[in-house]
Amino acid sequence: MEEKSQIPIYQLIVHPKNLHELKSDIWTEEPIPAVLKIGKKRYDIDFSFRGSHTRKMKKKSYNIQFISPQKFYGAKEIHLNAEYKDPSLLRNKLSLDFFSMLGALSPVSRFVFITINAKNQGVYLQLESVDEQFLQKRQLPKGSIFYAVDGDANFSLMSDLDKKVKNSLLAGYEAKVLQEGDDAKLEELIYKINTLSNHEFSSEIKKYLDVEKYLCWLIGIICTQNYDGFVHNYALYRNSESGQFEIIPWDYDATWGRDVNGRVMEHDYVRVEGFNTLTARLLNVPDIRKGYVQKFEKVLQEAFATEILQPIVYKHYEQIRPHVLKDPYMTEKVKQFDAEPEFILKFVQKRGDYIKEFISSLE
């Protein structure tokens, strides 16, 4: 049995010329061939950078596509996140696991240690890709998956980026998996959100959206306080059997009391009502708002509480700490890393108290 401090070591072997070409253009989308060794197993892969602003950072994040064999524990691709701006390295995993606790669809993640050509790259978070395999692993019906890639994915007719009318109802979305006709269904959802009367909305919205799952996601984003998550950092899955859209969280490192740059984000920064047009319309329906409050009160008792989250936080902290000491990008951050579990738990306490103070006023 492995000790709790053990995490897998991923050895990436890349031809020096190819590695140099990749590093010479951080914005390239072209992958390079490489070999991934994990223990005694060997995989031929395509290897590339991932992310947007994270490409400028010293510690890069990566995408891996499997060539031979074509799947890795059922996955065709995985993402390796550097979590460079998060001094705890824990926030993304804590968030995604927390969403699962609430009953929302959420990617599976695990910590790994990366080397490239025998040189230590440090602790990474391996993220499951949200694609066909994501659905198959959960025995979910086939369906389209749309990534919300920027602030236009705000469920509004107005852009969150330039505050102008959008050129398209699908602005802000990229189809990862597309079933015939589902792009039109997403357009229809956004059109209905923005044009139905209050009476029509309350009776019609459940035809297009799994409202209960959306409320689980909303509670998760309010608790973890991901300010950006209301208008991107999510994916939409359209269940082909129910015809309803479900929402899936993605990239939640700017949470648990820190922003995207790792700076302190006060516990009262994000309001309990949340943001975006869809959330506002849902919480304007009395029965839905009542259900939201009831769900939230249960979560505050059974999930978002320091006594529940403390052992989870410290389990992950203790698991990766020996490897953090070998992470070349954490050399000068170990002291702060050691302080982060308590920082996170203090945030949970303050955030929970803030939510309790305001949640009853929504009824």
C-alpha cells in the first residue's frame, strides 16, 4: 500500500529540438510528439501548452492527448494544471471535489509530479477532460458539450466584455462535442432566458435547464467565491434524453479567499444572489428561490463547514507537501504554502457566517 504522501510521477520525454520549438512560441496550438512514462507504462502522446494568461507564467500548464495506446484509463486527453498563482496548490481540487459533494457534475482531479527530460517541473493537478469520455464514465446519455471560453457566455444578449449587443447568441461558447441541432437548442435557451415574461419563464425554463443541478452549481460557486465563474469557467452539457442543459465547473483556482493573481479576496466579495442573467431570473421565481435557500441551508450544515472541510484540506496538504519541497517553482513559497490550509479554513468560517447572515433574507 502506498503511503499517503505518495503521488504519481509522470516522466515526460521530449526531443530537445521539439521542446525548444514549443517554448519559442507560447501561443502555438500545435502539439509536439513526446513519450509519457508512468511507472513501467509507456504512452506515445501529443504534448502542448494549455490555458490563456497562464502561458505567460514561469510554470506552464499542459495538455496531453494519447496516441498509442489511444486511451489512458478511459480518457483520450488529460490536462495538467500548474496552479502557479495559488500558493496552496489546493484550491482547484478542493473546489471541484466540493461541487461533487453537492451533487453537481464535476471533473475528477488528482495531484501528480511532473518531470520533463529528467528535470523536475513540480506538483501539478491532473484534470479530467469534459468530453464524450466524461459522459461515458458516468453512464450519462450522449449529448453536446459547450465550453464557456470568455465573458460573452453570460446568458445575456449583452456582452460582458465590451457591454455591447452580441453578434451571436452563441458568442462565448466553443463546442467540444456537438450533436446535430444542439447549437440551435443553446441559442433557443439564451433567447428564452432574455425574452420570456416572468410568468412564462417560471413554467418554461425547466424544459431547457436542469434547475436543480443549476442550483447545486450556484451554491458551489457562491461558497468557493469564484467571481469569474458566472460568465465563463464552466461547460454546458445537453442531456439528449431529458433535453435539459446541465452546467459543469472548470478552472477553480481563484477561490477560497484568493483571486486569479493569488491576492486576498475578502469573504464578502461575491454576493449570495450571484451574478449573470440566468441566475437573476431563476431567483426571481419564488418557488425556485425558496428551493435555493433550503438547499443552501443544508449545504452550510453538511458540507461548507470548517469541521467537515478541515480533514479534507489537510489530507491534500500532507499528501503533496513532500513533493512541494522538490518543486523548483515553490522554493521560495514553502512558508506560505504551509500557512495556506489555515488561511483557507478561516475563509470558510468567515464566508459561511456571511452567507448565513444573508441567505434567509432571500426567502
